[in-house]
Amino acid sequence: MNLLKKLTRRITRSDRVQGWVCWLAARYIRHVYRTGRWETVGDDVPRRYWEEGRPFILAFWHGRILMMPYCWDRTRPINMLISQHRDGQLIARTVGHFGIATVAGSSSQGGSQALRLMLKALRAGEWVGITPDGPRGPRMRASQGVVSVARMAGVPVIPVTYATARRKVLGSWDRFLVALPFTRGVFWWGQPIAVPRDADAADLEEFRRRVEDELNAITAAADRYMGTVVVEPALPSGGG
């Protein structure tokens, strides 16, 4: 097993192999979407912002990243915050096939270049996407980074998720949901969460919890709507 892991790491370090893997992943995502029957709940919320040219932060759990390119209006420029780790770079190259730009870094690193780039994009009228539990968890527990960015930029956080009837839930830390072809699926949008510019530390914790609770509520609702077992968040301590 250790030998297999080492071999896999060595192979995925190859830029050519990475490119092929990401192209294949993008083809799979397209295949799942095109062979499925999809509906959307609550998309009047983002459409209002898109039509008015008002930026916001798109927030979704790391485990629900696979089909997210299809929740988005591709005529609207979005910048996804992606980890600098190897897995993150594979994700970045995959979503690039859908015209999604990426910013490398972590939302929890307040003084990082990633933060500056996200703020620049939002202030220029573009949109930003963040997985509040990425890149390492705990699963479905939001870090404070997402609401800190929202406060500094003066834009709301809008949660979104997806669920499918046919799926494989992996045993990874994020319980990554692999949608299967020929499925029914739903994209489910939550309500905007606005963070005041004068929010203090206690306020930020309250808004962080609101983002977490709203994302977990719509994710559970989407799973139930598809008739599947609800994926539960990790325990607050990070277990589970």
C-alpha cells in the first residue's frame, strides 16, 4: 500500500499526467451533467445579484465541489479560492476547463496574497468562491475566513450545495460526493448572509455560525430531496 501511494504521488507530480487527469475529470463532470436530470432550488437569489452586477462570495462545502461548475452562470467572472497543495492544484486545473479562474491560498490566512487578490476581484465587481471547510476540515464546519473576507469587501455570502440520487460518498475527511451518470440532481441555493463592516470578533463568530448552519441546512435538505442519507458534519472538535 505504501509503495502504491508513493507511485501515485510520483505520477501525479508529472505536469503532463496532471493535465490528462484534470481533462478526464472535466469530461466526467460534463458527462454526469449531460446524462442527468437537474433542477435548481432558490436560484432567484443569485440571479438577482448577477443581473444587478452585485458581487458576492459563493460558499459551498469541500465535499460538494464536483458539480459546482454547473451551478454558476458562466458569463459572470468568478475566482475560486483553491489550496496550494497538490490536490488543490488538481482541482484548479479541472475547474479551469469550465472557464473558472482560481486564487491559490487559504481564506484563513488574512495577510496572504490570496486575500488581497480576492478583495481586488470583489471590488472590481467580480465574484469569489470559497469552501469554508477546506482544504483540510473539519468537515462541514466553517472557518472564520469566509466572513472576514465578506466584512472587508462589503459583500454578502451566498451558500449553495448540490445532491444527487445516484452517488458514491467517499470515506475521505470531507465525505466527498461523487455524482454518478444518469442521475437526478438538484442545486440548492441558500439565503444571502451580509456581514457588517463594523462587525467585531463576537459578531464574526455569530456570522461564521450562520454560514455554517445555512450550508448544513440546505445540504441536508438537498440530500433528503434526493431521497439519500444525509451526510452529517464532523463533530465540533473535528472528529467524526
